[in-house]
Amino acid sequence: MTARPGIRSSVLGDPLRIGSVTVPNRIMQTAHSKQYSDRVESDRETAYYVRRALGGCGLFVAGNHFVHPTGSIRGFEDAYRPEGVAASKSMTDAVHEAGARIFVQLNHHGAQAQPDGPDGPRTVYAPSRIISPSTGHATREMDRADIASLVEGWAVSAEHARAGGFDGVEIHMAHGYLLHQFLSPLYNTRADEYGGDLEGRTRFPREVLRAVRARVGDDFTVGIRIVANEFHPEGIGGAGMREVIARLRQEARIDFLDLAAGGYHNVHYVFPSSPMPFAWLRDDVAAVKAANPDVPVFGVGAARSVEEAEEVVASGVADMVALTRAQIADPDLGRKLLGLAPVDAGERGIRHCIRLNQGCLGRGSRGLAMSCTVNPLVGRELERGERPRTTSPQRWLVVGGGAAGMRAAVELATDGHAVTLLERTDELGGQLRLARRVPGRESVGLLVDDLERDLAAVGVDVRLGIDATAETLRALGADGIVVATGAVAPVTTSLALGGAYVGGFPAEGTIDAFAAVSGARLGRRIAVVDGDGTAFAAGIVLTLLERVDEMELITPFETVFPHIGAGYDRPLLLERLGTHGGFRRSVAHRVELIEAGAVTTRDMLTGAADAIPGVDAVVAIEPRASVGVPGLEAPRIGADTAAAASGPRRVVTIGDAFAPRTIDAAIFDAVELAYDVAGLATLRG
């Protein structure tokens, strides 16, 4: 292995004994849902793990394998199925050959399960008769026969896991799923021997632990995923959860403690995003480790930054450091932290996860396979291999220094092409510069920093303050031109629910959202009209909210920001709005009239008019419109154009300039362009 100068991490490189298995280093990925497999492991799942094993990850926990038909979900594996053993063995053999170890997480969602299963309607089981916080459906209170059936399901699944070559099993008792529900007074209101006090609430989990250990034997690793703190006033705090762990350990040998927090009652702890601090669980992790010095503890939410991962282990906070989304974003992260040369020769520094949850959890919540905002090759390891350096270098001009343009320039230059990037303003970043100023989205700045670093590393000629025209581009001479000029405010209104304005858009007297967040004078009491309803609109509102005393949000939608899902980021967003003190909302309203100091709206359901007095400014948020280079032909991606002898052979439009979308789409376009130019793919093909 080739070491990289200036980086040394001896502690992270230390092996660790966990039960009956030794892992090669202290870097791990905890269980996470990818939806790459259905019922049994797939080649796609295997390729994902193998790539990260080669990249230096020492331990994986394959996530959410279900122990019973009542919990089965399409896009996930069923651990109880004997036909899955062979597929598991194929995957675990490949991971072992790549140098890593892999456990499997055994789970049942309980109250969080969908009432419509893969084969039809089904009962949703829980410790008590409740309404599910995730689905809104009523549950069945499990009887003793139900509990016995699930205990056997966990035991059979663990037996299959051992036969399938997994190095250990993780029994899921966290995140508001079934075993956690029995532990928690938030879900468990039973009056029998499975409820009430600590002894009762731990009874079912203890029965599962005993049954699993009896089935797999003492020479196999068995651990648990458990919350260190429920972070709920009526739930179990840190000290209480340490008592739970102690009682579980009295029942059967537990070889590791993989920590988590929260549940579906506060889902932002289950899926922490950019508004959450980096080391959000550090103190609770350290407390669990101090109380359990003789068992390996996995540190989730314990590192202050990716670069400080080693400190988690060196300081004794935890024995393993969990870097799950960080290794989705950068499959070579392990090798980089260990001071080894990355597998991908084109890689430079760490490619940081920006914690927006758009490509990973956001896609999963819509039933789509996991991707990544900054790494669009995730889950496509089989079809998007490493690109070879070109033997026929071309000269490319990239117009626009936002996410799409910067990444396209980096990718093309990495492949050996001569690239010049032209940016109209005096700094790079485009809309990312605005996004990083949104409260709670400061982590977007990591992407800007990474791209600027990479542009310099691969030798892109960056020219700022250049207002590119068709004539200047042709004069510069190039084999190809990438148009990545972004998007601006539109000239027509949103079609959503008839639009946000009775008289059509633009309504006289409004200030464009871009101008508002860029420093336009607004006053202390403003109205914001949102005809967009996406995270883009929420970012504008959060940015402006810090600058005003009062804000009235007017939207034609029936709720604020309807295109931000009910899970993950939405609770934190609503919390920020609610704690401001001066935030008000008028939903299902359209703007009828804007006058000096006042806005008149009309209720879209009743037709009643409402006046909002004392308004200093009205800010308009609408879906964005693409911007191009006038006079420069920009065919669809993948389509070559015949040009004059002095002109470029190809003009390609990507990112928001092609169609206003997300950061994910901008970077996806840029990477796909590089594969197209290399002859390995057809963009938008």
C-alpha cells in the first residue's frame, strides 16, 4: 500500500476484537437503507460494499433485514427466508476478499411498518394499541403468541445469517422500531409482564437475545443497536437507557453496543441532517462507553468532523467511529484517513458529505434506490467503473462556476482534457454561495470548498469576471463548450393550484427572491409569496427570517413547503419557523393586490379577502427559469452539433441551465458528461 505524506492515523488503523471476530481497523459504516436488493442480496448491493471495503472501511452493518413476513418490505432483504442464504454467502465472501468484515442487522419495524405489505394488506404489530407516528395507522397490541412467533423469527434469521457468512448479527432495538417500542414508555403502555417497569419493558428484547444466542452459539458475534437517549420529555433519557443496557447485558452476552438516538417521534435524530451539530450524540456515546468499558461501543454522531474521526477512538469516546454517509460520499474515505493512497487515482482530498439527505434518505423516502448529492456513482458501481485517462486530449470551455460547471470542469480535467472555466462574477459557487448562508445549511460550504480545491488540483484555468458571449466563446476556440449558466427568476407564474397571484405574475411591487437574499433593502416586516414550495423556497424564507422582525408567508398550497417530505428535515424546519416569534402563514391564499404598505390576499377555498397591513416589502419566490448563452446553440445533452470550422464541435448544456432542479441533478449531469466524453455512456440516453 502506498502511504500519503502528511497524514498519519495509527489509532484508526488498529484492529479490534468484537466477540469472535477481529475487524482490521476502527472505521465502520452503520446500517443504512439503500433499496438495492429485493428479498435477497443483489450484485448491486455487493458491489457497493466491495467498493468501500477496497476504500478502507473495516466493518459494515448490512441494514434492515427483516425477521418475519409481517415486517417484509419491497426493496429490502428478508432474513427469515432460507433462499437468501446463498445470496448472502456470495456477498459476504466478496466483502471478506476485499479485506473487510460485515455484520447484518435483524429488525422488525413494528408500529412503523406499512399496513400494505408486498403481498397485500396486513396487520401492523406493536406493544400497545397506538396510532403509528410514521404512517398514521392503528396497530394491533401483540399477544403472547405474536411475541413468541417474533422471537423465533429473530432466532431463525440469526441462524441464516451465520450460514450466509456474516461475521455477526446486530439486533435492532433503536429508531422507534419494534424492540425499541417495547423498551419505551412512549409506545409501551401494557399492564402485563411485557410492560410497566424496567423488568417488564425489557422482557421481549431479553427473550430475543436469549433465543438468538442459543441458536448461533457462543462462538458467533451478537450485538445490539440501541438508542443512547430518546430525547423526549416523556421518554427515556441517557441515564435511563444506560440502565436498560445494563439489564439486557445481564440476560445474555452482548458483544457490541451500536448507538443511536431518538425515534419516529423526533425523526431528525434517526436521520440527522445539516441543521444538526456534527457531534450531536458525542456526550451520550461517551457516557455509555464509560458505563460499559468491557464491551466495544460504536460511536455514531461522535466525531466533530470527518477529519477528527481518530480523536473519537483516541480519546476513549468509542471503540469504532461510524462514518456512514461520509463513506457514501467518498468510498475512499477509509484509506484517506488511514494515510493510504485512494483506489481512485483521480481523487484528491476528502469528498465531504454535505448532510442535506437529498440523494440518500430523500430518495429512499420516495421508494427510490439510494444515491448521493456529491457522488452520483453510488449504487452504480457495476455500470460506472473508473474512467481511463484520455489518449486524445480535447480543449473544453465551461461557462458558469456553479455546482454543475465546477464539477464538470474537474471531471474533464481529471481525464486529461485542457479545461478553462469562465465565471461571470468575481467568485465561484453560484447558488451554492447563497445556499451556504441559509441557517442550518452551512454544510453546503463544504461542497464549494471541495470543488475549489479540486479545480486547482487538476489544473483548470479559472477566469473570473468574464461575461461570456457566443462571440467570445468562439474566439477562444475549443473542441467543446459546456453551458452551466444556472437559472434565474421566471417570467411566468407557477401553475401550482392556479399560481400565487390572482392577476398573474409578476405582480407589480414584488422583489425577486434572489435579490432579496442578496442584500436588497426589505424593512422589518415583510410578506413572502411562495409559489414554489420546495427546499429552495424554505432556504429563502430561513435566510430572510433572520433579517426581519415579522414575516407573513403567503402560499397557494394547503400547507407550507409541501414538497419537503413529512420526515427527516421537515420537523426541524417547522421548529425553526415556530421559534422565531414573528412568523405567520396564510396557506391556500393568492395575492390579489399589492399596495404601498399592504397586501390583499384571497382565500382559494372560500373566496374571502384578507388584508395584511404594515408590510415594508413583498418577496416573490417562484420556480426558476434556465439561463443560457444567447446566440450559442445548446443541443440536448448527448447530441453532437455540426459547427463552423472555427467553432466548437460540441455544445452541451447541463445543470439548471438545462432545467432548473437540484444540486444532485447538477452534479449528476456533470459526472455523466465526463463518462459521455470518455465514450463510456450516453448522457440522458
